[in-house]
Amino acid sequence: MDAAAGSICIVIPTYNNAGTILDVAGRAVAQGYPVVVVNDGSIDETAVLLAQSDLPLTVLTHPCNRGKGNALRTGLTYARTQGFRYAITLDGDGQHFPEDIPVLVEALTQHPGALIVGSRNLEAENMPGGNTFANRFSNFWFRAQTAHSLPDTQTGYRAYPLDRLPSLRLLTSRYEAELTLLVFSAWKGIELVPVAIRVCYPEDRVSSFRPFRDFFRISVLNTLLCVLAIVYGYPSMLCHKLIR
């Protein structure tokens, strides 16, 4: 399985990112891959801007907000049905640089079938303190659940091998969905490859992450995953290792 241009699409979930979505989508289009935007029930001008845009976008719309996990499920499922082998996901709030897409594509070329994980510099001066703490917290539990180490387990900038992913029905509705995909992919024996990416947190950035609610949900999920790691995850990884 290679990373030929026709096998890759870009998926951008968005919610109330009217100030950034066209810039992000336009820069993604410039990288030469089909771009799918999932409008997750935005109540600002996002839907209007996407409808009026001349950019060659595929826009999928949820009539009401269903959470990032559901937006990812919609985008990744669409990419599968269209025959793409890989989907590169990035956020629509302007924090990710679409110009880094070639970095993920190069990693796919070197590691066919892997899940490529964009890794932010957590020591950057403009990195929000809450993000740094939450990421280190998540990284610790990820190691406990999978015996794998990654520098950034909460980034949304990833390249997914669509035909190797665990069932998308496992995805929860909000941000913890990305952690779920990462853990179950590790349990399935998928190679996880981190690559350095740039990140920007502009002052007017709109994020729908709810610090207390979502951190609580992630904590509950980590507890459940630790239990599952004992009864399913580690035995599964051992089986995949023996098969290889």
C-alpha cells in the first residue's frame, strides 16, 4: 500500500470557525489533494461561507452540533466510501499549518499502512498551559494502556490508514474520540509514527473544547481503557506480534 496522490484526501471537521475555515481549507486545497469539510452544525457564518466559496470542496453538514468525534466519523466514513486509502485530518480553527501536509505524506511513503501522528512542540512559548498539562496526562495513560510512547497523543493532525482502522463505531462523540482511535489502533498492531508539525494559537482562535467537561470525559475514558488494556488490549497486541 503506497501513498500515491490519488489515495489521499484531507478531512477538516469544523464548528463555528467562520473566521478561519476558508483560509485553512484554501491552503489545504493548494496542497493538491481532495478536501472534505465536515460542518458540525455551526451556528455562525461557517455554513454560508462554505456554500458561497469557489474552492473545490466537498462539504458534509450535520444539521445540529454532534461533537468532533461524530464529525470525524462522518468524514472518515465518507473517505472510505470514496475509495481513499488515507485521510489526513486537521482542525479548522487555524492552529494547524496545511503546508505541513507533505510532511505527513512523506511519512506515509516511508511507513505504508502506518498511522501518522502530528506532534506539536509542547514547550513552545505560545502553547496554552492547559494543553500542555492535558497532553502530558494523556501521554502517560497512553503508555500504560499500550506500552507505546508518543510525544503528542491529543493532536488532531493525523494521517489515518482507512482500511486498517478499528471500527469507527468505537468513536465517542467529542474530543476523546481521537484518543480512542489511537489506543485501539495500537492494540490492532498498527504502526504509530510521530512527525513534528508546526502549530499556531492566534488570540482570536475559536475552540469548542470544554476544559472541565471534556477533561472529565477523557479521564473516565482512560479509566475504561486501562481495564480494557488488561483483558483485551495487551493480549491483542501480543497476538499481532506473534502473527508478524
